[in-house]
Amino acid sequence: MNTTKILLYFLLMAAIGVAIGFFVVYYKRRTIRRFASHNVERLKTIERRWNSLGDDLKLVRDLGADLADRFANATPQRIEEINSIARKFESAWFRTKNESKVSPGTNMMETVTTYELEKLLGKLESNLALIFDQKQ
């Protein structure tokens, strides 16, 4: 009789362990799915913001220092800073977009978070606003 109680106890503990394992795996998958969809939405927002800056960036790249003739705030330093930030963003953005092709042994220093992408976009938007949103 005592051995059946011990066997039932172990069977009950095994069932509880399986149930806990099931809930842990389910919660982990649900959480990962939620964060992945949230990250996709943030990347779409970043892409829309980047595309909205396309015309201004093309103008800055094409005219460069000649923008100073038309816009007083278009200093060579600001134009170089815009070009530098745009290059950083583009390289980080294409690395992020091609993340599925990155090998698992990639250096962590090469990865860029969405926060860093948003920060670069904020700098670009503020610098472009300083140049183009002035009264003439």
C-alpha cells in the first residue's frame, strides 16, 4: 500500500511538471510572438519616417554646399553631419533588413537596435528641419 502511494505521488509530480513545462513554453512563445510583432511595427514606422525624408536628403546630397546660397542654416558642417548620419542609418538599416541572412556568429557590436535607428532618424529630422523649415 505504501509503494502505491509513493508511485501515485511521483506520477502526480510528473504530471504537475509536464503542466508547468507546457505553460512555460506557451507563455514564452506568446511573449516572443508579441514582441516580434511589436518590433515589426516599429520597423515599419522607421521605414515610413525614412522614406518621408527621401526628397530632402536627395536635395542635400545633390546640392551639398550649394544649399548655403539658398538657405542660411545650411552650413557645410551641418550638411556633412546630415550626410554622415544618413550613411550610418543606411548601413544600419540594410544590416537590420538583411538580418535573416546574418550568420549566428556575428559580432554583437555590428547589430543595431530600433532605438538606435530611431535616434539617428531624430537627429536627421532635426538637422533637416533646421535647414529647410526657416522663413525666407
